[in-house]
Amino acid sequence: MFLESLASAFPHHSYTQPECHDFSSETLAFRELSSRGQGIISRVLTGDSGIAKRHFCTGEPAAMFDASAQELNEYFERQAPKLSVEALGKALAKTGLNPSELDALLICTCTGYLCPGVTSHVAEQMGMRPDLYMQDIVGLGCGAAIPTMRAAQGYLAANPGKRVATVAVEVCSAALFVNEDPGVLISLCLFGDGASAAIWSDQPGENKWQAGLFDTLHIPEEREKIRFVNGEGKLQNKLHRTVPELAAGAVESLWKNRPASAAAPDQILAHTGGRDVIDAIESRMSGENWSLAETRRVLSDYGNCSSPCVLLALEERLAQHDNDSRYWLTSFGAGFAAHSCEMWR
């Protein structure tokens, strides 16, 4: 499977962490928290989180704290297709293709649920063919982009000569939830909105990047450490304090499972997770002397956007390093599951 183009999209509204602290502290949800809960939010938003700013689809993010489950779902239905269309439109523009020339559209998300899915809305808004193959991938959390790429590879293997688009889109501001759980409070200080779209084919070409060597590690006994649960009809993120080490251990296991014949990559590109997650991965991989520079830059510029993040790191790397020949990508999240693949040229 060969990468034809890659592009991202973010809402126009962005906020620094201190600005997030200012509007959060004015909400009724914040005022109703205990002093301990308020302190957790204040420490994360005013401390060294590794995040400079985050993007939200709304110009009134404080209102999302008190929005009903119905309002949040309607907000997701408006914004997820909008971000997807913008990202996919940019990716298509890089190739010179029209939306009608795509044969398949695969979209992953975990911050909202629609039936029919986001693909239906995007296909309609972009004027795609009525025989377009559509697949919505939900429930894989922050790690979903790489399994979605793997599904695209399978589609192309079964349908030679076709073109497929993948989109990872998350409206994390539709999943804001506030209670006294430290994991919930830390989560609302980390996540932002964004989308990443890619066009793939089975056609090799000069200097094209090829994707393959997909791998997955599923640890269901750790499921309760990181997942969405229903909180009063809203999405409530569970985030255990051991997640950084859990993620780092899973990434290390996938790394050790690489084929012995595979060449060493020029860079590891990982899902952001958060500052502590990146620190833990770098510590586990210290023997390999890896520094997740692009992953840290994505975290700084956008926060944790969930599933798009690993592709944002890839886009960042591709824009600045013309001489690279191989990357190892890894993403992880709900399940608990971690995923990897390699890209080379």
C-alpha cells in the first residue's frame, strides 16, 4: 500500500493552557468541584503539561462543560464531518484527484457515535460516488489510525487498482466530562480537536512511501485502565495513573516483535498520549537512543487529539526530512491495545 498524500485540519479556535484554565474556572462544573478537584485542573493547566495550545470546534468551550448529552451528540454530528471534509479536501488537492475518483472511504473516531456514520455525511458533502465503499471504525480509541490503515491495506489487496481514503477525526470537545475522578479531570486538560486524512493506492512510484508490517498487541485485562464509559449519557474517559508505563511497555513489546530482517528506521513516530506517556516511552526505548521529537511537537501544538496524532507526527516528519527512508509508527489506547506499522521507500 502506497501513500499518495497526507493532510490535516484543525478548528480555527485555539486556546493556550492558561486560557483553558481561565474559562474552565468560570464554569459551574468547576465551581462545584471539591478544592482537590479544582487543584488538579489548575496544576495541569498552569503547569508543564508539554502543551502550548489546543484547538476546539467551538468559540465558547466553557459552554461544553454544562452541555447535555443530546447537545454534545448534535455538536459532534455537525463538527466531525466538517473537520473530515476539510482534511480530506486538502489531501485530495495534493494529488489532483476529485472526490468522485475515490473508491473507498474509511473513517475512525471514538468521540461520538452516528448511524449512519461519519462516512455517510462526508460522502454526501463531498459529492462522492453512490457506489463508494464506506467503513466506519469506532471503539478503538486513540490507537485507531493504524488499524484503519491496515483495513485500507486489506481493501486494496482485495480490490487492485483502486484508491482509498482514510480519515482519523476526533471532536474531543464533544467528550468533555467533569467529576471528581482524577483521570477524568486530567483528561479534560489534555485533549483537543483535529483530523488527519490520507489517500492510498496499490501503485508504486518514485519516492512513494509504502506502508506494511502491521502489528497489534491486545491486553484486555487492562481494559479498565483507559476507556470511555457512560457518564450520565455522556462519554466519560477513564484514565488510570499507570497508563504511561502500560503504554510504554506495550510499545516496547511491539518494537521487540519487529522482523529481524527489517532495516532500522530513521525515526519512531508515536501517538502523543501526554507528556508522561512520551517520557515513559523514551525511557523504555533509551537503549535504542530514540527521541520522539515530532510527537512532542504535535503535543505542544495541538494537545492530545486522540486517533489523528500519530499521523500528525508523520506529517510533521515528512515536511522536514527529505532524506529519510524508513519510519516505525505506533499508536495505543482503549482496549488496552497498541498498534504499529512501518513505512519505507
